[in-house]
Amino acid sequence: GKDWETSWPDWLKAAAGIAPTDSNKDWLEKHPRPATTQIAAAQLKPLAAKAKELQATYVTQYKVEVKEKIDLAEAKLKAALTGVHSTKGKDFNTFAATNGAARTNGDCNGDKAGQGVLYNIACLCIGAATTETDGCIGGELSKSWSASKGDLAAAMTELTKHCTQGVTPTLTPETLKAAVAAVENLIGRRGTTTVVGDKLGKSDSADCTGADGRVCVKYNEYYSSTANSPKKAKVQWMAAIEEASTALTAAEKAKTQAVATAASIANLKTTAEAVYAAAQIKQEVTASESQGAPQSKHTRDCTNIKTNTTCKEKRCKWEEKDGKDGKCVVNESKVTQHTNTAATGETATGGAASTGCAQHFNDKEKCEKINEGKEKPVCAWKKGGEGDKEKDQLRCRNGIFLKNKKIF
């Protein structure tokens, strides 16, 4: 077909799969190749086509709809966690380790405040002096956001150790959205004098300088308490977390669909194996039927005998190969004799039954001709004896004395 180029790798893989090896020996023993390959191939072709279609769907579901969505969510979460303003460096960890300037007014305001979670936590919990670091855990940290290089990183390390306290929720689309909502509900709650609608944390003025009473985050680019002046921009780390939540939701849905697709592929495999086995059974039945009509009782009786003595007693014939591996078979001469006798309804001693008188039952000329060259006539054109339904009719009958009605 036209798709041979795309199918060729699959054909090679399939051919390798049915080549006898130690790994697939058990499977090949359970699923021998059917002799009637054309039948199996015709039935398996649509199953294989559907399996290939589902496999492509499965790959798409996992590669695009699952893996790429998960990768997107991870990237968004990383950006939300470590993001900083372009003036602060590559990410928060780099900034905290290399910072050599004390916290001042403006560091936690405007668009600098909305970049990342860790930076916002530093604004919320770490002041310019150690005396202003007790707002989040109830006790002072050993370091602060000072001018000494490395102090901010040390303070953040101490602070984040407390994040493992209490219940740690499982990361799901729902818990991510709930976390964003919980933080957003706290913005504007603790302001005491002016512009209360844009701050998160402790403030007694419009500023978040990091000094006493002013350790906070000022989201003045994103929130406002001024009537008729709402902000339209969204806190960037919040937006990134919501995007991650959406991506994870899509990934979970795709994963459920991929599992269903995998189950469909497994069902096709089971069906294919059943078709494969059925083709093998059909071949065996056809071969059995082609061997001819069922054996006669006499044939079955002979072939069921296992000893030489019993075989001869039953008027069968014992055959051996090289003096061993003997078997009991039908004595054809006995069967012919029995058949001819049954056709006439009479059986005579001296071989009369095999003369074929009954073959010329209504032909006098041929009946008498049978006797030519014989010392004693074996057939005669005569009437029947007592008990014969047609005793008064001239027929070709045995011409010798009948003794019994059985050949065995």
C-alpha cells in the first residue's frame, strides 16, 4: 500500500517479535503460526489498522496532551516561585546570594513586587534589620535583608525551614488555585493609615520600606482602594500559578483518555490473539475433514488393538517395521469378503461368498459365465430356497451348500 514507508518500521518490529528467541518462546508456543495464513491475515488486517490508529492517538495524548502540559505546568510554577524583576538578576536564589544592598523603599513596590513568590515572601517577612524579621514566624531570624552579601540568602534559608510545619497539601490544580485565592484575600487587610487596598503584610503608612512597622509588599500596580480606580494588571506569579493549574487539569483529563486508549489497544490485542487461534483451529478441522469419511467399525476395532495375538484373533493384520513398532491394521481381504457377502444376504464356506454371484443377480448369461474354468460351479441360475421371499424367481445364486450366516 501507499503507507509502506511509515509502516515499514512497524513491520520490521513485528517480524522481529515473531522470530523465535528465549524471550518470546512461551508466547510462540501458545500462539503457533496458523497454516492458513491468508485467512488469519485477512482477519487481522483491520485489527492491526485500528491498533495503529489508537497507538498514534495514545502517543499524541501522552506526548502533547499529558507530557507537554505537565512540562508547561512545571515551567510556570518555577517562574512563579523564583521570578524577580529584571533589575534583580536571573532568579531569586541568585539575587539573594549576591545581593549587597540593604532593603530600601521601592524594593517591594510596584512591578518589582509581583514577579515571584520567594521575593514576595522576603518582602513580607524579612526587614532591613533582624529586629524586623519576626513578622512571619513570631521570632527573629539571625540574618536580615542587610548590606552584607549573603545575609538575605541565609535569612531566607532559616525562614523556609518553617514551611514544612503543619499540613502540606498535595499539589493539584485545585490546591494551587486555592493558594492563590487565600493570598489574594489577605491583600489590604492590615493597612492602618493610607492606601490600605494594595498591601500584604504590616504597614502603618503608604510605604513598605522594611523598617519598623513597614515590613510588607505593596501591590500598587495591581490593586487599589481608590474609588472608581481599579487596577487591571494581574500579579504575575498568581497568573503563572493559575496557568499551571489549567495545564495540570488538561493533563489529568488527557491521562484518563490515554488510559482508556491503552485499554482499547489491549482489547484489540486480545481479539487478535483469538482470531489467530481460531485460524489455527479451523485449519486443524479442515485437515481432519479432508481425510475422508469416518472409519468403519471394523477399521476402528482393528486400530484400537495393541497386541499381535488379539489382532489376529479379530481377523485383522499385524504390521511391523524392522521387527518393532508393530500396529494392528485392517485386513482388506476380510473386509472385501464381508462386503460381498452382506450384499447377497448369504455366506458360504469354501470361498463362495467372494465369487460375486449377486453381481449378476438378474443376468443368466453372465451368471453362468462365472463358472467357466472352475472345477465346480459356484453360481447357478435357479430358484431360491425355503425362507427366501423370491424363492420362485430364477436368479443367480450361490451354487454350493450354505452352512451359516456369518463370516467371522
